[in-house]
Amino acid sequence: MFEQYEVYALSVSDFLDRYYKPDRYKGRGEEYAKCLLASHEANYERDGYDIISHHDSVTGNVVAYFGKSPPNFTRKSYPVRLRMGHRKKESEK
């Protein structure tokens, strides 16, 4: 269902660190971040994948984690690609 949105990460925790907007994840405090991580880990265990909505994703798009990564995957080998042009210009606000 979300295969077209697949991104790579080392774990659910790494997935959130890489793709969740920082102010909506760890920016809300340590307790909130722990609860959010536990919720996403439970979703992954239950469904075999986890998603981050376009509202919460640093890419501006839905992203999905399926727990598999290419051989020799590292965080540097697959940098996060941000969607360009998704912020409104001052004149559009």
C-alpha cells in the first residue's frame, strides 16, 4: 500500500530521526519523543511497516519504512532528500 513511499533507515528510531520534523518529534520534549517512538515501533511490529505523514515528514511527502535496506546501507550513502519549493514565499502568505 505504501511501497511507493519507501525510504531506508537502520531502525524505526533512525527512521524517525531522519524523517520526522525535529520540532514535532524531539522538540516537544523527551517524554513525548519516547511515546512517539514506542507508538511507531508498535505500528511497525503490528503492520510490518511504519509511515510518517506528509505533515510530519521533513520531505513534505509521506515516507514509509519497511525495515529493509540495501546492502552496505549507511546514513551517508542515502541522505534524506527534502522536497524543494514546498515552503510558501513571503508574497504567498
